[in-house]
Amino acid sequence: MIELWFFIIAFLWTGYFVLEGFDFGVGVLAPFVSADDEEQKQALSTIGPVWDGNEVWLITAVGATFAAFPAWYAGLLSSFYIPLLLVLVGLIVRGVGLEWRGKVDNPRWCDLGIVLGSALPAFVWGALFASTAGVNAVLGGFFALLVSLLHGAVFLALKTEGAVRRRARAAALAAGALALPLAAFVSWIALVPLAAALVLIWFRREGWAFTSTALAIIGVSAALFTGLHAEPLPGLTLAVAASGEYTLGVLTWIGLAFLPFVLAYQAWTYWVFRKRVAPPAPPASMARRLHPVK
């Protein structure tokens, strides 16, 4: 049971990193790949239907850690209270920006909140988990942020058309060129899929490029949790951190009952919103100039 729940928690955290990774990247990049407000709406529309569902993975991962390994949860919370508070603040600010952007006259402050609320959690998560793995926290933070930018840029190129798509490909190449050297210091496992993503985005194979960036994140996460298996925190083993057999047994039945429905619902959501987001239509006056009525 202990091994099973460690695997489940690793799976949940990995899913969160992959899905929220492109959310963070899109949130930071949206103003920079958009020439005007309409293009910004186009960029943010790519994550509009899914970003809050992606955060469910974080809630589930934290809840599962609390229930299955309470000592691990308590140790993380007490050791990283300030970083986790910064993550929470960033997620709240980003959520407010995304929800309020279409309801205010001047969305500039919402856009700033989305950028900061996306960049801050990406950096802090990287720094936090890098420090638990014995890697320099600052390097880990910048690496996580750059990989999120690459992942998000590729997602934008995959999900948009027109000028935003072209700028997103350029942003992906820039972010990847910066992330690739850092991978050698943070996690060499990411080197090959990151390099593959750059080649694929150059040849406009956005779908395969997105698969490559996702594989890079999965590889880093797998390496991280493999290292944490023996001691999730210094001096704390899984056996000591785990709940009792009865609690783990009850959790297993709950997970078997509800997890398939959650996965199916999210898969259905991505299927429904699978099409590219088209660029904004030109104003009526411009449309008449481009296509005069005969």
C-alpha cells in the first residue's frame, strides 16, 4: 500500500506539472505574443476552458499526500511555509486576473496579475523541488520557469492560428535555447526531449513538439520522485511518514471509485476544446475595404 500510494502521489504531481506547466507558460507569454487586446484574448482563450481543471491535480496531489503520508505533508509545510505561501498567492492573483479580465474596462492590471501569478508559482515550484533533490534552488527555479515558457509557447503554437501562432513558435525557440543549457546542470534527463522539441517546433510540428516538452517534464518529475523514494525528507522514510494500513486501504477504494471519473471528465474537456483558436475577425470597416461589396 505504501509503494502504491507513493506512485499515485508521484503520478498526480507529474500530471500537475505537465498540465499547469503550459498554463503558466501561456499566462506569462500572452502579452508578448499579442499585438493587441484581441490577440491577447485569442492567446488566453487556449487555456480558458482548462486552467481551473488543471489546478484540480494540485488539490488532489496535496490531499493525497496529507492523507497517505501525513508526516511528509507536515514536514513540507513547516519547512517550506513561505515558498508555499508565495505559490498560493500567485495562483490566487492569476485566477483573479483570468476571471476578471473580461469584466473590467481596463484589463491592464489583470494582464499583469496573470503574468506575475503564472511566473511566480512556476519559479517557486522549481526552486522548492530542486532544493529537496539537492539541486541549486535558484537554478531549479529558472529552469522550471523556462521549461514552462517553452511548454506554453508550444501549446500556443499548437492551439492558435495567424500571427499569435508565428510569434509563439519564435518564443518557443528562444525559451528552449535558454532552457537547454540549464538542463545540463539541473536534470540531464531533459536534454534529449528538450532538444527534440526545438527541432520539431522549427519544422512546425507543434503536436510532436508538445509531446516532447511533456516528456521532458515527465522525465524530470520521475527522476525527482525516484530520488525521494528512499527519504522524502531528510531523516524521514516512507514507512515512518505513511498512514496506517487501514487508512491506506480506505483511500485506495476511494481512489478506485472516483479517479477514473475525474480523468475521463478532463479527457472529455480537452477533446471538446481540441480545435485551434482562430485569430480575431477584422472590424467591419476593414472587412469592407478588403472585400468591397459589388
